Amino acid sequence: MPPADAFTPLGAGVEFDRVRAILSELPLDGIGVVVPAGDDAAVLDVGRLAISADLSLEGVHFRLDWLTPEQVAFRAIMAAVSDLAAMAADPIGVLTSLAVPEGSESGLIEGLGKGIRDACSTLQVGLLGGDLARSSGPLALDVIALGRSETPAERGGARPGDEVWVSGLLGGSAAAVLILDRGAKPPLELMERFARPVPRIREAQWLQDRGELHGLIDLSDGIGGDAGHLAAASGHAVVIDWASLPVHPVADAELGDPLARQLALSGGEDYELCCILPPGQGDALAPEFRVEFGVPLTRVGWVEEGSGVRVLDAEGHERPGGGFDHFGGRA
């Protein structure tokens, strides 16, 4: 049980400085907390319940001229449940609150409802409740995801010499957003990465069952930023090998290197997993992982003494890193 004023250390960034300030004033006495705030989801000692909240806001996370209402709701649910995947938790259900702009209620609400039902059906979880309100502002979806984990995976635990691994391909979602922002139509493979992300629930549980996880997080703000949380939680530095990043091949074909590779580093919203494994363990797991899930497991860095995140190119020169920060642009 953590002390009453404990929370999981967070990485650098103005957004997370503000979160730290809030958490530092919130004691946890009497709640029965197993994993405190600051990780991807809190875990309570009530049947090992994992809970996470995620806000999806028009103009920040999506635009209605880019996505249909069904797609907006689907990706909002999936993004929230991805935090449960990062804890190797089994999703149970979601609560979804909607703030719908005045004058667009009927058709918009119907489409959002379809997307929510599609996501819940895909995940095989229940819609447990929520709220609906008319708003004078942009469309907002607030999703609370609930899951269960007897042995939750956490962010902390990395040791110098450990290796950093990621699932799948990176940069596809960010590439779709960049192409949309240029007024063009992204290829279907990239649009699917943006509009219909799939949380790596089974993959996380598989890694936990077969590996010795020294840290796990999902990639919502880009590995350049999210790896900072792994570093902060462990008290060690994470080094990312720029050349090893598994760049989505369609993003690379559309945008070229180094732009596609930079999006793989810091673009965000891939919802892949980033895990810390002891030396050699990832090499043993990667072939079976690809067979089981049809996506690669790629070594992209290592852990060393120090703090924060460093990004090194093939010549060992340091490159700009960071991920998305709501209050600071790039972390």
C-alpha cells in the first residue's frame, strides 16, 4: 500500500507540472489504493479495480470535418481503454459523458451512440452509464474506463541495462493528421490508425505472462514523451535509438524520412505498448509475439543511469525528442 500522499512520478512537461501540483494536494487516506494516481490507471483494492479517465475534445483531439461522429466516439472509447491495456488489465466497462453543441444534437448524438456501441461491442465490455448535456462550446466526450487486474503492470521498475521495446508500428496516426491538416486525403491504412485505434489488451497480458516487465505504458503522446514517464517512475534515464524506431511504412512512403520518423518519435496517438524488459528477454519473445499478434515487437532503446529521455541517431548524436504536451506543445 502506498503512503497517503504518494503518486507515481511523471515525466517532464508543462501539462505534467500542472498535474503534479494537483496530485501533491490530494491525500489518499482510507481509499485502499494499490497503484496511485500518475500511472495509466489507478488500481483500488476492491477486487483489484483499475480505473482511468480520458477526455476527447473537438478541435484538440479530433475535427468533425475529418471524422464522422461514429469514428469520434469509437476512438474516444478505445483511447480510454488503452490506459487499461497499459496496466495489463481486463476491461469491464465504460462510462461516457457527452457535451453536445447546441443546434447539432439529434444527428450528432445518434452517430456518437453508434460509435459507442461499436466500440463496446468490439471490446466486449458494457456501457455502464454516463451523462448527456447540451453545450455552448465544442463537442466533448469524457470516458471513464473500468477494468480488473490482479497483478497490475506499472510504469516503474526499470534498471540500468534493461531494454526498451515497442509493439507494432509508429507514426501512422500522426501522419494521417498531418495529411488531413494539409487538406489531402490520407491512405486508408493511415486513416484507420487515426480513426479506429485498437488497445493492445491481449498483447499486454501476453507480455506480462511471459516476460519480466520492468515498466509498461501505452503510447498516446509519442514514445519521445511517454518514455519520460517510464524514466521518472523508475528514477533512471531512457535512451531511444532513433534509427530503430519501427516507422509505419505507409507514413514513410507518403512523407519520407526524417519526417515520418519524427512522427514515430513524437507524433502520438499510436496506442501501441512500450515496455521495459531485462536484457535478452525481448529477443526471445519477439518472434513468438509477431506470430501471435501479427505485429512486430521491436527493441528501440535502453535504460541507463541518469534521468529523463535522450534520443540518439546512428552516429550517437543527440536529437530533439519530446512528445505532445497539452500546455507546452512538445514535452
